[in-house]
Amino acid sequence: MHFFDRLKGMLQALDSDATADTSTAKPVTPITTPLDPDEPTALQASQPLTGAPVVNQTPALVLVHHVDETGKELRAPEMIAGTIGDEIHLPEVNLPGYHLVDIDGLTRWFTTEQSRIVLTYERQAGQPIWVYAYDIDQRQLIGLPTMQRGRLGDPYDVSAPTVAGFKLLRSVGDLTGEYTTTSKTVLFFYRNANWRQTDLSTGFVQIKTPTKVYPYPGATTTNYWITLPVGAIYKTFMRVQLNDNSTWYTLGEDQWIAETHVQLTNSNQLLPPTPAAYETRHKKQVRQTGVVSFVPGKQVHTYLEPYGRYLTTVTHGETVTLTERLVDDNRVVWYRIQDRGYLPGRYLTQLDPPDYWG
């Protein structure tokens, strides 16, 4: 039900209450003595309690204003014409982005020749602007997200939060604009203030001297009791150069070693060589297709050589062309995917033509 219809119903209920009160009043004792026709009595002076003025056909006009909280007109005023005593019917009003908060001068009837009603509206709230601070290297949030709110159409201006120990790199999202019916997101990317440069490329390192593992780059103390032995080979996931020009490698979460203790290499000499029997005794050229079977929506690595270094990935459900088949001394079947390295046969199904031993 429209707001003005509800308001009309409330006014009608009040009139009904007033009529009910008069209907239950005590009866007036009849006057038995003669009355002076020139002297008014209480009975003659009383008026019916209808709440409505007497209709006298005098033209009347109500001007309806639609304003915001500052008094600014939101649309042209509307005129409602009638005669004194007639009922006032307010027009249907719909101002997108606003809701009604106050009415001044509202009456149910035309009571004077000229009057006005002022409807005051408030701007609706827009959807929030969410602000996130993000560590670009560790790939995690720094602190809690913040939110900015405002009314529809109002301008907003997002500033980068200050994060102790980090420096701002860049932002993604609109830093300025206006509040709308759709929420917005602004991402600020930071880097550790002590980190000059990072490299996310992976590789292998070989330990040159007994090496301790530290919880973060540049640390001088550690709770890790283990010391990495000389000659051991580890895969590294990130390299960081600090402001003091030292370089550190990560072997896993919160596990860092200094470059001065390692030798970085991508050479296959650091990987166990593939036995010659894998390449001669059990190798055959094939012309087959197969479907990768791993985990739905996931990818599985292929290898440069069986048991060798990662080369690329293939996706579950993907149809691939097979050019070579070999079996190692443990009867593990490997297939070479055309231009994409080796994959264990257990990750392949629907071979065409079917698999065979030999």
C-alpha cells in the first residue's frame, strides 16, 4: 500500500473514533421551559463533530513541494485544486534514489483558499566501497579490509592505507567516483619495505657450505635446528634481493637461505640421470591419442624426462597426442606427449588405439 493511502486510512480512523465518542455520550435532558429566541443556548451553539469544514464552494489551491534536507527543490511543485471542505488527494510520487522522511502542512481537507504541503526526502545510501591492502609477494592480505559508505550520487575518494613495514607499489580499481547501487572494490598492492626486488621464477639450488634455514630474508637468528648439508639439492620458489644487496631464496613457507651458501643452477646435471634402459630397451614410437585423467578442473605436470624436471602442465579431460611409450625397470609406463614432455601412463585413459605391452 502506498504511503499516502496508509496516511489517509489513519486519518479516517481518527474521524471514526471521534464519531464513536459522540454516539456514546449521555443523553441531553430535554428543556421544558420556554426559550428566548434571541438568546442562543448551548444546544444551538454546538457543532457536529465530523472533523470536516462546511463545504461552501469556495475555490482552494494546495501547492505540494518536494525538497531534500537542505530545502532544495527536487522536482517542480505540484498544484492540487478543489473547494473548501473537499478531501485532498496527494499525487503518487516516486523519486529514484530518495525516500520520504518528513511531511509539513498535511491536512485531509481543503481548509483555506491557499496552502502548501512540504514533503522532505533523504538521499538513499549507496553501495559500499571495499578497500583491501595486499602483499604482492606473499600473496596475502595485510590487515582487515575497510569499507567506505555514502549516499547515492555523492563523490568518493579512496586513499591508500598506511601499512607499517610495507611500501605501496600500485592499485587496481577506481580511486575516485560516486556511490552507486553497485558495490566497488579497490586493491592496493604492497611490498616489504626491506625488499628491493623479487623474482618468482623457480629453479634448483645446491648447498655449497653447511647452511642454516631462517624464518625470513635478512634474519640473523632462527628456531630451525636443522642445517642443510653440503651437496644437497633443493627446489626454490622465490628469490628476494634486499636493500643491503643481499639475496635470499625460499625453500617453502617461512624457510629462507642466503645466496652466499648456495649455487643456483637449472642444469640437468643436478637431477638424477635417466637410466639408459629407459631410453633403449623399453622405448617405442607410437601414434596414439589419450585423455588426461587427474582431478576435475586441475592440471598435472609433465616432465622433461621420466623422473626429471617439470616441463609444462596438461589439464584433466584434455585430449593429447602421444608419440612415444616407454617402460622403466619397475614396469612404470611413461608416454611422451607431442611437444609437451613425458607423463606417467596412470594419468591417461581412453587410449586410441588401446594400450599394449611389449
